[in-house]
Amino acid sequence: MKDEKDQEQPKQGVPHDYDASSITALEGLEAVRKRPGMYIGSTDSKGLHHLVWEVVDNSIDEHLAGHCTNIEVTIHTDNSITVKDNGRGIPTGMHPKLKKSALEVVMTVLHAGGKFDKDSYKVSGGLHGVGVSCVNALSIQMRAEVHLNGKIFEQEYSQGKPKYDVREIGATDYRGTIIHFLPDPEIFETDEYKFDILAHRLRELSFLNKGLNLSLTDEREKDEHGFKSESFYSEGGLQEFVLWIDEAKTRLIDTPIYITAKEEGVDVEVAMTYNTSYSENVISFVNNISTRDGGTHVNGFRRALTREFKKYGEEGGFFKKVTFPISGEDFMEGLTAIVSVKVPEPQFKGQTKGELGNSEVTGIVSRCVGDALKTFLEENPNPARRIIEKVVLAATARNAARKAREMVQRKGALTGGGLPGKLADCASRNPEESEVFLVEGDSAGGTAKQGRDRHTQAILPLRGKILNVEKALEHKIYENEEIKNIFTALGVSIQENDEGHRVLNTEKLRYHKIVIMCDADVDGSHITTLILTFFFRYMRELIEKSHIYIAQPPLYQVKKGKNMRYCWNDKDRKAAQLEFSGGREDDDSVKVQRYKGLGEMNAEQLWETTMDPQTRILKVATIEDAAEADRMFAMLMGDEVPPRRAFIEANAKYARIDA
């Protein structure tokens, strides 16, 4: 006899209560609230900040159309945002088909806006047409204020729904649009806007749109001078951008190569320079949208650069003494370039627009850049010679690095042929559940081995400070013992593709969580930065795929009698002290232990504070802004001292000296 649960099961293949009423049709902006990730990428901090970009992009489009010179962004105390521009103002008249105000249509209807009308906007970043209406759907409060034709109009919304019809509320001499919104806390995992993230993007936009004034004000921070604020303006555009990125690097040529051209309605703008570093940094944009994964415009740029420089080097006899082939990658070493195109009808791959797909753009960019580089090389022999000499050095170093990799690979490293002796591996062979801790020092490594979960957690102790890869030739990196151990433990290797470009092979990646675990002191922070520099320069794919984490050991243990609590910052420490003392600030029977090193904790403490998945705090390493990340690593770890000194002086106020 079947039990009650079995009797309830419908026969296989027969629908159970499945009819027309089972079909759910999401109307209007309900689909956005139901599946926000489909429209803004995610609901984490990245998605939260994406809301700002969607609104700012509308103002940028007004600038591109020649109608906006000023954009102001304000973060309010409740983490709401206001974006104000002096563009034409969103139309408020009656929409002929929908029989409602055009402002309401723009704010509440997906795929609605002037961007679909070629007469309104020749080029636009937000061509999917879901921008501001998506922000509206994902905001618990929103208000649009339009100054147009001497009048002020407004409409308010909640979760995408209008509270009332568009109404006229006064007269004005101003022209433009003001959008204020408060993200819905039920949608987003965090509600805190980061000043630095917003500032970096606005600075980027100022370089991409020379002559445009942008400002950011944070009402959450105030001193004797007023609210925290920063303004961004660029006359030189991309030329200033490329110099700003390379601020902490030694220049190879005095003035950036600047290219601007137009073909078949596509505007091409490129600024490029060379430095003495060993890495390349090509940053690309389409209609001001960052294309982190490149695309056809970047392919065209690389094709032209390799073709023209190789031809110049061969015809000038610069490669005569080179006994091995010059590859495309050799022309990229030490290169910093900004490739920006304006395309009337761009075809992006995915809603987040990370890669341009228009095939015709490859040829357009290749021809425009190629013609300009040919002229530059002919008219500037001295900078051209320095660049080609750098290419020859890069080819020589690449050949030495290839031999070093082959030597190491024959011995089993870089290919997973034999695990490092220091590695205490985990029992699991499933990478998705396995994690490895890169631990500072043998002592802390020994404690971590005792306290870990042996089934899923592996421990790799690192001796001292690993090599600073920002200053080292590539073949020296593969000879470094600690770096070889990291390669071998992870099971990844570096290879060259058919075009000679260095690529990371992650097919045999053994752990999907790679956790950097260092002391909570200055030396620990330095070692963490060294390791992050290595991953950024040689294993960036692991960061981009969210495999790299940073452990957060507690700073304090607060104890009174049988009460004990671990604290990760001073705010938590003070709260624990007050709680244990019954609210008395003068009670000094608060025993506080300051942890400066992992070795100060025993195995049990290290497990429950830093390694236990149920209680630990991990920070995932992400690349929010590739240009800023490149600039920061070069400044912190490179040869140029003045930029590093300036950074230290600017941030000294955040330093804390413990008694």
C-alpha cells in the first residue's frame, strides 16, 4: 500500500492543476523587480552603483547631443541619490499613442525614450532603453523634476508606480532634469554608496567627455569646510586620461599618441603611450560605456598597432639581430591605451554591455588607427625608435620567460605535476567545495593546519614577502620559489596562444576559493598587497571570476568574566566594552586583547574567527575599475616614489597607531 505522500503524486507526464491560470504575466516594471539581475547585472554593491550610472548616462547622452555642460551627483544622508543636469529637460507633453505625459512614459515604461529616435540622439550609451525606468522600479522612492520652457514639472513614484499625474509646480529660469531616488532595501544586499566608486566613474566620464563639468557631493561627511565633495573636468580628454593612469610609471615617450577619426558614422578616438613597465593596459569604451571584455573595436586597434609597428621595425632593420619571432604581445608590453568609439547602433553582448559585437567596427578602427600610426612613425623617428627598442627587449624577455616556464614545467611545477611539500592539501577533489589558504609564515601556517576542516580546506604557508612582480622581469617570476608553489598548488599554468599572447590555463584549477590570510598589521597588509599584485598581473582571470578572497582576522578579543566577544573594528570593540560594563564608559575592568598576528591565536580561535565558513568574514577581491586598479598597483608597488609619497600623505589621516 502506498503511503499518503505517494498517493498525492500525479502520474508522470500528466500536468497537475496546470491551466491558463498558472501562467503569470508580469506587467510594466514588475518584471524588473522580479528578476533585477537580468536588467542591472546583480543586486550587490555593483548593482546598487549601477543605478547611478543608468541615470547619469541619460545626462551624458544630453551632453553628447550638445545640450548639457554640467552634471551634479549628490549622496544624501539616507543613501539616496540626486542627479541634476542642465540638459534640455525630459519632455512633459502628452504622448500621442499612450495618452499620458512623456515624462511618465520615460520613467515607467521599459524600452521607452528618445534613444530610439535617431533624430534625438545620434549615439547613446543606454540603447537598451531600460535605464531610468529600471531605477524607478528598484527604488522605494523616486522623484523627477523637470525645468522646461520656464516651468517646473514633477512626478513622484514608489517601486515604479506613479503617485500622481505629472503636475506643474512653479516657474523657473533654469533648464534641465533632476532625478532623486532611494533604492529599495528589499531588493539590494547593501544600501551604502561608496564615494570612491562614484568618484572614479565620474572622473572617467570627465576624461571621455572633455569640456563637461561633473561634481560629486557626499552629505554623509562634513567638516569645517562643508560637505565632502570633488569636481571633475578635463580639457585634454583621453590624452589627460592616459597620463593620469600612467602617473606612477616612467614614461618612454614624452607626449601621448592621439588619434581621432571618423568613418561610416563611427567616431574613433585613441590615446596611447608607452612606459618602462612589463604590463599592458588597454581600456576601451563604446558610447562612454566601459567594455571590460573588449570587442571588435579593441581587435581593430590591436591589429593596426601590430601591423604598422612590425612593418616599421622590419623596414628599419630593427629586428635583424633577433633570432626568434616577434609576436603581437611584444608590441603591447609597456603600452597604456584608451580606445573609445561612438557607434550609432552598437550591438553589445549581454545587458551589462561588456563586449562590442559590431563586426564592421574592427575594420573601421584598424584603418583609422593604422593610417594615424603610419603618419606618427614617419614624422617622429626618435619616439618611434624608443618604442621599437622596447619591443625588442620585450621579445627577448618573453623568450627568456618561455624558456624559464619550460624549465619549471619539466620539473613538474606550473602544471600540477607534483604538489609543493609545504602544502597541506584537503581530502576533497571537488574544486567547487575546496579552498586553499595562502598563509603568512610557517608558524601561522602550522596553527591553520591544526584548526582547519581537513575535508575542504588546504593550507599553503608562504615564507616572508613574495617577489614584487611589478618590478621584476617575467622570467624571474617563474624562478621564485614561493610563486612556483602558488602555481603548483592551484593547478594553473601560463601558456602562449597562437598569436603569442600570454594566457592563463585554469582547466585544472584545484580550488574555487583562494584565501589570502595575513597578519592584521603593516607587514601583513604589505604581503597581502604583494600577493594581490601578483594575481592582478598574472592571474587576473581568477579575480574576475571571484576566486580570490582576503581573510579578515579579528583585531580584538574583549573579555569580562565568562563573557567574551571577537571584534573586527573599533566600533565593535567599544560596543562590546559598553555592553559588558552595563553601559559604564569609566569601567576599566574591560579586558581587551589586540591581535597583531595570526600566531597570537591558537588553532581553535583561528578556526572560529577566521576559517569557519559559518562565522568568518571574507572579502572577495573584485575589479570595479580596471584603469584605477592598474594605476593603484603601479603607484603602490612600482619604481616611482613621488606618487606613492603623495598617496601616503593624502591618506595619513586614516592611519591608526595602537598603544
